[in-house]
Amino acid sequence: MNSPMLPRGMSRRGLLKSGIAMTTASLILPAGMAMAQSEPKKGGVFRVGIGHGSSTDSYDPGLWDNLYAQTYAAARHNQLIEIGADGNLAPEIAESWTSADGMTWVFKIREGVTFHSGKTLTPDDVVASLNHHRGDASTSAAKPYFDAVTDIKVDGPNVVITINAPNADFPYLMSDYHLAIMPGTDGKIDVTSADGCGGYMVDSYEAGIQATLNRNPNYWKSDRAHFDQIVLLTILDPAARLNALMTGEVDTIDQVDPATIGLLESRGVAKILSISGNAHYVFPMDSRAAPFNDNNVRLALKYSFDRQELVDKILAGHGSVSNDNPIGPASRYYYAEMEAKTYDPDKAKFHLKEAGMDTLEVTISAANAAFSGAVDAAVLMSEKAAAAGIKITVDREPDDGYWDNVWMKKPFVASYWGGRPVEDQMFTTAYQTGASWNETFWSNEKFDGLLVAARSELDEAKRREMYQEMQRIVSFEGSTIIPMYNNYVMALSNAIATPEKVSNNWNLDGFRCVERWWFA
Amino acid sequence: MADIWRMIGRRLLLGILTLFVISLVIFGATELLPGDLARELLGQSATEETLAALREQLGLNDPAPLRYLKWLMGVLQGDFGVSMATQKPIAELVGARLGNTMFLALYAAALAIPLSLVLGILAALWRNSIFDRASNALALTSISFPEFFVAYILVLWLAQTGIFPSMVRITGSTTFGDRLYMSFLPALTLTLVVTAHMMRMTRAAIINLLASPYIEMARLKGMSPLRVVLRHAVPNALAPIINVVALNLAYLITGVVIVEVVFVYPGLGQLMVDAVTNRDIAVVQAIALIFATAYVLLNLIADVMSTITNPRLMHRR
């Protein structure tokens, strides 16, 4: 799967509409636990009920922003590189890739791959597909990834990408779900076409309702795409999704309502898959605005609420505590040993005093558009903070227009981030000085320096050290409160089998359930 | 008869004027919504540059009155334009959904109208009997619950037991019979929701007439109670019944988004919610106009039919 950049847009609309919640009582099946040991079998019609999807979804890869569009795309397309279920890069359309200096990247394009239309894939198609996301006129959400790219050209069977500064993680960016390889004509892709080289070919599609796809008989991966046919259904209402699964109308649903997991289990008609990943919920504070411009105030707030309580009550246990760290436990350089922040009113008071205050009054502007339960989470924080002399007023904002009028406009808000496979992506997207989505407007010279240095550092041990130092800086000096990592919670009918390891990169096995799962 | 045609003509003109005013109101309301299509399409990932590029592409930089006029000119020529979000013609986008919505509305009406008329007439006939009280109580109970609650109860009783499907999946190859079967639960939900209104109006209108002297006369002639009601009372009670039926039909077409969501029914309501959320204003306006047209036309039909059934209305000076 892929990941990247589009962090949040991803489920924003769906959240708005369906009020999803992740959640329940305990990790029923942690990532990586075996669900079925059978060998993959071919055949069957796989129906997935997805809590996203809208009549405005399009075939333009730059605009994919919800789980439906992402899963539908993963069924039709391949990317240069895939992120395997284990989190490592795996070759897809790029057979291999190398770089001598971290700046010039050579991707060897796989031969003998054909599009659904019968056209043979060439390096020119790859260049056209990537260029769609590059340049001033591009409307792609993946555009920022290409800011550093100075040249993309064909060299025999290879595509050569040149960037303006060394970046050891550059290949990870090429796994982004926006970067589908599509057929090009005169250097341009047709953004209204469903043609791809993925495992399934579109039979019918009604935006916001359903898509039916048949297996691509010429798919180059012989060990993938096991279903004869897949049907992707938009079911926005969580109860309707659950009903569809229980009555056998669909085989898998995403975003299971926490309150219903017990019911599902007691019926025995389905199994729950709860995958811990890097996705997390955040409360960003505008680091330019008083009182948040004082790190002591920020620290006081970070010590003034109970993280475990939020995990238990907001996620119903389907998640884990975060130490204000945007790098999750599924990351390579996750800093697990960092000093944990617990609920400590005395420490909070101490930091208030350091800031020259006895009491503090702040307002959180929250809406469930940020994440399901955001308003409740803010209220829980406000209750606990009172003991530290901090009065938090919770201002409930409307879901509609939240990202326009509240997020990055008001000083203290709620927000969320999907997980990314690479530390650099997360930091560059949301924590580097001046980044478009730096939602706290935070700026730290030391952090910025480390970020650039770590990109081109090839010594594994040194990189780890640098990334862990960055995590510490964000945690203790940053302007973002990060209480928890949220799990991806799905429910599968008993007939569905998955590989032993299910990806924790994105929901639905990194959107690739359609090509990785099978009927047992 | 000429009077009728003159009335229809006048009502149609008034209806068009109403629609024009409604289109202005809708446009104004959508302008007041925060954010725009470019912002919604790009989501949280929007940066100033991508926003500017997309706005330029979509023509969102024109002033509002100009955008409104352009759209109105298109509509007058029968061209609803293209969806700004998907670049597909709106007629195509709305067409299939409109068909689905009409199917569900007619299906529910086909169940609800005979049911409520029969119940209403029988209740009037056996006024204050157990039957009257029971049917009233049931109808009022079902109208008093929110739609989604009625829907979930039906799902619990009829879908989880495997009798009817809990969701509607209409594809190109769905046969008419399958369609009736799959859409039964949403149609039943809507039937339960609208029956009370029509049934009670029927009952009240007939009971009202039963006190009239001419009904007394009919009785004295020795007619059976059923014949008195069907032959003498119902024709004179038609005007109020037609009006309430028209109102409920309009509701079935325009007000069923919750039922659509619960049963995953691909109707116009869900499309409109999508379009509002995404600020796809051209689609919102097209659907609002369709809904407004449904109201205007149904009211017109109701007026004409009440007039026809009551000759006094045709000859008043």
C-alpha cells in the first residue's frame, strides 16, 4: 500500500457523513496475528461495504481522497512501488531501483505488463503518470512530493528521476496511492479513464453507489487478485454497513462502529480485524498565538489530561497511547523508550508557574469532522485539566466547513492524520517550518536541521538516532498534543481469509484487500 | 372546460415564477455555505497553489451573479450543465437517481394510498369501534416514530431474519421483480410513515359528510351503509383527500434521504447531500429545481382534480 500524503483528506468526508468510530473493547486480533492459514484460492465474488464514497469521486488520481476512491484505485492500478504488508518496499511496476548519490534515482520498468486496454506499458507511460502530479498547473494532492524533483526522463528501459537534494527515502514517496501508473498519450494521462494495469478491470461504476470489477486475466502477478469479481459498495451509515455484513449482503466492512463489536462477535457471523498503525488523532495549538507561544503552557496542557482514559473511552480500547509523537509504533524508528507523559496535575501546575501563571483559560474548537469522538475527547480533557488549574472551554463547531473555517484558523483545534510509512514524510508534511500542513505553524531550527540531515544520512544507526531526537523535540517542544494512535477496525465474514500479516499502513490492508485476500 | 384550461395555464405560469424565485433562493443559500468546491475536492490537503489552479479550472473565480446567469440560461435551453466535480453532464448524473427515487415513491404510494383509503373509509364506517381505534392507534404510532427508527425495526424483524434484503443494490441487470423485492423494506417504511396522515384525513372528511342531510336522506331510502359511503359520501370527500395525497406524494419524492441512507438506496436525496457537502452547486440547484417542480406540479394536479370533482368550484363567479 501506499500511503502518503494525503493524510487526512482521506477520511474527512466520510467522517463528516457517517460519524464513524473506531473501536471497542480490546484488540481482538492485533496486526500480524494469523487469521487463516489456508493457501490462497481463486474464485468468488468479493463484496466490500465501505463507509466512504461520493457521487463526486473521479478517476483523476490527484483527487483521490477517501477510502472508497483509494480501494477502487488499488483494484485497477499498480504503482511503481508497493509497500508490503511487512512495511517494506516491494517492487511493482518498478522491477528494481537504485541511486548512487540519493539524488538521481533509476527505476527499472517491468517489461511485459499490459494495460486493461491491451496497450503495453512503457517507461513513457510512467513518466506521463508521474508528471500529472508535477508542475504549477497540477491540482494533485501529491504535488508537494514533486517539489524537489527537477527532472523525470526515460532512459532505455528505465525511468530516471532527479531530485535537488539527497533523500534516502525517496522510493517510499513513489508508493503513494495517488501515483497510479496509467497509459499516457503524448505525455499526458487521461484523467477520465479507468484503464490501468492492476488486478481488476472495471465492469460498471456508479460514483457514490457501487463498482463492479472483473479479474484481469492478463494480470502480471500470478499470486495476487484471487477473486473472480469484486464489488465495492458505498454504505455510509455505520448501522447499514453492519446490517449488510450480518445479512450476508457484503463480505467485509470497514470502520466498524465501536458499540456494535460485541454484538457482532456474539453472533459469530463475522470476525473483527483491529490493526494498529500510525494513524493518530491530534489537538494542534497555534504556536504563534498567546498563550500557546510559550512552551511551558504547551507542556502544562500535555500533562493535564489522561491519555489512557481517551484510548479507553474514545477508541474503546482499539488504539494505543501516544506520547505526543506523530511517529507511530509501526514505524522503523519509533522511539518507544521516550519518557512517557502521564496525567500529572502537579507537573502541569509547575509548568504553568514557569510560564508565570497560576491559572490558564483556553478554548478548544472541536468537531467530530476531525475524528469521531473529538468533541467528547475535548470534554474529557477539560474535566481532568481542572485539577491543574486549567480551564478548558469546549467550543463545538459544525462539521460542515470545519476544515475551511476552524482548522488552522482557530488557535486550538482537533485534527487527525493517517499513518505514513516514512518518518520523513510525516515530519515534512506537518512539522517542518513553513510546510503547507504545518497545522501549528511551529518552527524549530534544530528540528529542521536534523530533518534535512537525516534524509541523506545513509548510516542506519545514525539515522535512527536523528529520527529519535526529532521525535523527542516534537514531543517535548512541539505544539501538537497527540493523545493516541487509532486502530483500523474492520469486520470480515468467516468465509474470507487474509494473509498472516495484514498491512498496518492504511485501512483495508493498505487498500489492497481486493488483491491480497481470498475466500477460504 | 375552458375554465379548467385557463386555470391550468395560470397555475403553470405561477409555478414557473415560483421555480425562478426558488432557484434564486437556492443559489443564494449555497453561496452562503462556507468553503467552495475546490476546497472540498482537495480536502485538507489543499494548498494555496493547488486551490488556485483548481478554482481557475472550474471557473469559480467569476462573480456569483454571472455564474447564476450562465447556469439559468443553460437551464432555459434544457441544459443543466456539467457537474463541476466530475465533469459529467448533470442530466446523466441525476437521470438514473431520479428514476430510482420515482420508483420508490410510486412503490410506496401504491402501497400507502389504497391502504390508507380503505382503512380511512372503514374507520369512518365503523366509527368508534375497536377497528377504528386500533387502526388509528397503529397509524399514529408509526408516524410518531422517527423514520430511521421504523426502518431499523423493520430491518431487525424482516431483514435479519433473512426474509428481505437490508440494502438495495440496483444494477443494469436487475429485473422488475427483483427490484420490487429489494425495495420492499424502504417502501414499507415510507408507507408506515405516510399512511396515518392520509388515512385520518379520509376518515375525518367522510365523517364530516355523514352528518349532512343528504346522507340522512340516503339512509332513509334504505341504502346499505357501505353504499351510502361509497356512492354518496366519498365523491364529496375527494377534494381534501386528493390534496393530502398530493402532499404526501411530494414528500415521498423529496423527503426520503434518511430512508435512502439506512437502506443504501441510490436516490436523489443522497446525491443532493453529496452535492451540498462538496459544494457542487450546479447539481444542488438541478435537484432543488426537480424537487420544487415536483411540489408545484403535484399541487397543480391536486387543485385541478379537486376542482373537477367539485363542479361548484368550476362555476363560481
